[in-house]
Amino acid sequence: MTDAVILAYDPEVPRQIAFFLIAAVMVFSAFRVVTTKNVVHAALYLVLVLAGVAAQFILLGAEFVGVTQVLVYIGAVIVLFLFGIMLTRAELGDDESVATERRGMAALTGVLLFGVMTYAVVDVFDDQTIDRTEASTTGQIGDAIFKEYIIPFEAVSVLLLAALIGAIVIARKD
Amino acid sequence: MLDLLAQAAQPEFARPRIDWFALSPELVLLSLGALLTLLDVVFAERAKAITSAIAGLGLVGVIIPLVAVWTRVNDGDVLYAFAEKKPGATDPVGLEHYVIDEYAIVMKILFVLVGYVVVLLSTNYVAEGDYWESEYYGLLISSILGMVVMASARDLIGIFVALELLSIPAYLLAAWRKRDKLSNEAGLKYYLMGVFASAVMLYGMSLLYGTTGSTLLVDISKAVGGRESSSIATLGIVFVAVGFAFKVSAVPFHNWAPDTYEGAPTPVTAFLAVASKTAGFVALLTLVYVGFWGRGDVYEPLMWFLAAASMTIGNLLALRQTNFVRMMAYSGVAQTGFIIAPLAVAGNGDIADAALSTTVNYLAIYAAMNLGAFGVLIALARKTRSAEISDMRGAFHYAPGLTAVMTVFLFSLAGIPPIGGWFAKFRVFSVLVQDDSVSGYLLAVVVAVNSVIALYYYASVARTMWADEAPDGDLTPVNVPPSLVAALGITVAITLVFGILPSVVGDFTDVSLLAGG
């Protein structure tokens, strides 16, 4: 059997191709988020990064996390960003003053953090592969929420109510 | 056959057995919060007069189930909120996600008592200040609920959710004087720094989960302790510890504290300085003793640095303050250093339990004396309308009682025998020396030097109050409402008892987290 035949039947190959394509888009967009001078563009580039994360999760077979990523980040957080930009009357066009101060320090921090994280991940996980034969994880997550994680689950509902009441008090005009 | 296969792939959902008795304090607290919210919805303005009384009585009521549970866990027993029947076993086995042991109960009692004193401090302040009353107490109760959950949470998800439940109402309360720019700044600063720290911590948690495959602290301990050190686990531990170092305002994560303390309403400041900080310590203790046990090579140097830096820098900055609240903020940073110090030697198996009970003991005394000091400030500010130290001049001439009580709290914070703070500091010192290592002795020296520095600024406030002349010769007495008198009575009694009868109350804080070894 030649190499070409093996490749043709290996399901890892399309996954790998998809992974690197998505990763390339994510890296480019993440770079643009911090280099673009337009705040709205930065938020929209962030959408691309987060959508890429969701796609990677789905490639890994974690469909619940992937869908949650789309709902929470693209659906809620980015919309919140855009609302925030509009409500605070920020400069909508190109703004030369954005992110020129302390640019060097920020870049240095970013590079250092990237170095440390890359080293740690490569050092520990190296070429381990994960088992992707398991069926859907959504059911397991549902079971876990109503089993051992029921207290955090209920605590979150109290938290949301408290945050809602508090936010209304702070935001009211009187 | 197909059915069997399907069942093997997706096991039936089995409802775990829930120990309602062990959860009763949380349930009562939850009902109290719901009751306050509902009263406001149904009776609107008419409920205002009684909300603070209900919040206070309710918190006292929570003590009843707490003490009932305490009698069950007093002799080393452990209750689990959930139990699950493992296949093949006859009796259900407790799940380690939510554990009610003596340590958890002692901390819960402390949180509820602190909450009660904060309600007493708030009663007149909130009623007279045109604040949103029932919402104020509702948020306070939900924050306390978060702390109570934190004391029992033994897995990363539980700890994180408890942290958010106790923090988010606190962010809002810090901004409660919403027409005041300083208060807006306080809330915003606290919020932004808080979410940033949460994000760092959550990242650390994800690393720990990624490398151990479990959110349960006991499993994490098995995976990261003992074994060869792994860079991911080390990063995870450091990130998580940094997240809580922010919560307890340890140097270099203390920048938010002075501005937030100054801008927030004073009772909220007292709540942040005591309850919120204690909750951060509870999480740190649980993590160090249950989750990272065996990884002393990672957390000990980190804690050593945090302790030494917090004590020294906090004290040096406190020396230069002219505002009492800002001084208390920096003194709180220094106290954080004292409380962290035992964790720098906690990895030594012989004194690990002593280090834990020293920390718990310090937290209890710290709560009493710090709440008391803020209580006196709230009482004095009813006349002076200011938190500047210069405006406290000559307080002895018009409020001798308050001045005497404040002196007790200040000397306790400084660590003068025979008041509570002395006993707390002495135990920290002795546990550091017992470690019999260079780092332990060095840190003990730092503790000793800093105790002397701290005495200077605490004593100078006392001197201002006793010796100086009152401004403009204004000697009208301060009108101290009964709730404040009660709060000061409770805190001064606890502060003195801890110092005079340390052995009696010391038993209360003698707890252990190392049941499993």
C-alpha cells in the first residue's frame, strides 16, 4: 500500500487541514483585534476569533461547548461590546489615539505570556492524542449539572437574580 | 441486546441522595434572601422599616441550623451534601464536591456572625442615607450565601461559582452611593480588577483541569502532589493563587483596596475588608490543604513572597495616610500578610494543622477587631461627617466611650497584649519558628519588625483621639444608635475574650483539613 492510499482513508487528514485553516484565520484576526485603529472593527475581528474557537471545539467533538461558545460569546458578549461602544459615544471611525500608549509593554507581556504558555503546553502534552470515539458529551453534561454540580447550578441562579436587581438599582435615574 | 448497548453508552440518570440536614444553613439563608426580595415586591415602601430587622434576625436564625450541624461534625465526622450508590456497594458513598466538616462549619458561623454585625452597622447608615434598603440587604445576604457555599465547596467549579456569588453583589454594593463620584469609582475599580483576577484564576483552573482531568480537589491533589512537578500544574497553581491574592488584597495585587474602601459606603467597606477577605482566605486554605497538598515546592515560596511583601509594603504605605479608611485599607493589606504567613510553612506535615488553625484563629480575631474599628468610625462620622484622621481629634472629650473602645481595637490590630490581636500574632510567630527552617525564621523576623512599624500608626490615631483638642471646641456628644452599640459590644467582647482566655476560644478554631492525609 502506498502512502497516498493510507492518507486518503485517514479521517485525521481533513481534521488536520480544517484545524490549521481555522487556526490561521484565528491568529490573523487576533492580531488585527489589537492592531486595528477602529474599535468596531476590533470587535468584529474578535467575532472571528471566537467563532474559530467554537469551530475548534466542534472539530474535537465537544459540540456542547462549541454551541455554548457561539451563544454566549458571539450572541451576547460581542453584542454587549457593540452596545457599549455605541452608548459611550466612542469614536466610530479610525481613532489614532487608540492603543498607542504603552504599546511596547503590552507587546512584551503578550510575547512573554505566549512563550510561557507554549512551553508549558508542549512540555506536558507534547504528542499525546485524545480519544475522539466517545459519543456526544451533551447528555453527560446535563446529567452532571443536575447531579454533583447542582449546588453551583443553583448558586448561579441566585447570582443572576442578585446581579439583575443590583444592576437595575445602579442604572436607575432616581 | 441493542437496548443493553444503548444503556451502556448512556447510563440512566440516578438522582443522588441529598443530605438536607447538612444543607439546612444554606437553605435558610436562601429563604431569607428570597423573603427580603418578596417583601419589597409585595409591600414596597411599607416594608422599608422592617427590612434591616428581618435581615438581622434572619442571620441570627441561620445560627440555629449551623450549630445543629456543628454538633454532628464536632468530633471529626464529615457530612457530604450528596451521596451516590456505586455499583456493587450497599451503602451510598459521599461525593467530595460539597463537604461539611468542622472547618467548613466554623467558617460558616464566622461568615454569618460577620454578616450580622455588618447588618447592625448598616441599619442607621442605610436608613438615614437615602439608599435602596431592601435591595441592599438582599445583595448582602446573597453575598453571604456565596461565602457560606465557599466554605464547603471542594471542587473548582463550586469554588469559582461561590467566588462570583460573593463578589458580584459586593461590586454593586461598593457603588451603592451612586450619586457620589468616589463611590462610582470604587465600584468600577473593584469590578474591573475583580473580573481580571477572576479571568486569570479561571485560566489557571482550566490548566489544572486539563492536566488532571478532574475538577475535584481530592483528585487534583492525587494527580499533582507527590508526582514529578509538571509545568502546567505549576502554572495552574500560581494563576489560581494569584486570583485569590487579589481577593485578599495581597501585594502586588492590592491597588484596588484603598480607592474602593474610601469610596464605598462605610458598612460595605467593613464587609469587604472582613467578610470578602476571609472568603478569599477560606478558598486559599481549601486549595492549599486539599487541592495542592504535596506541592509545597510551588505554593510555599509564592506565599512567602506574598506574606513578606504585603506586610512590609502595606505597613510602609499605611504610615503616610491621613484618611482613616485609607489607613485601614493599607493596614488590611499588612494584616493579609500576617494571615498568609503560616501558609508559607504549611507544607511541613508536622505543623500543617497548627498552621491551619493559626490562620483560622487570626481570621476570627481580625474579623472582630476590624469590624469594631469601622463601627467606631461610623459612629464618629455621624457627628464629624468625615473619615479624615485629623477630624477625629479630641474625640475623647465628647465621646469617651467610643474613644476607649477604638483604643482597644487599634491596640488589638497592633498586637499589644493582652488583647486578641496579640494572641493571633503570637501564634503566627510561633508556628513560623516551629518550622525550624531558614525561610520560616526569616519570615518570623519580618513579622516581628512589621508588628513594631504597625504600632506606630495605630498608636498615633489613638493619641490624636485622646490627647488633642476637639476642633473648634465643639463638644456636642455623638448620638450612637442602639444597633451600633450592639455591634460595638459584640466586637469588643470577642476581641477581649480572645486575648484574655485564648485557650477557651482557641478550641473553636482548632480545625483540620487533613483528614485523608
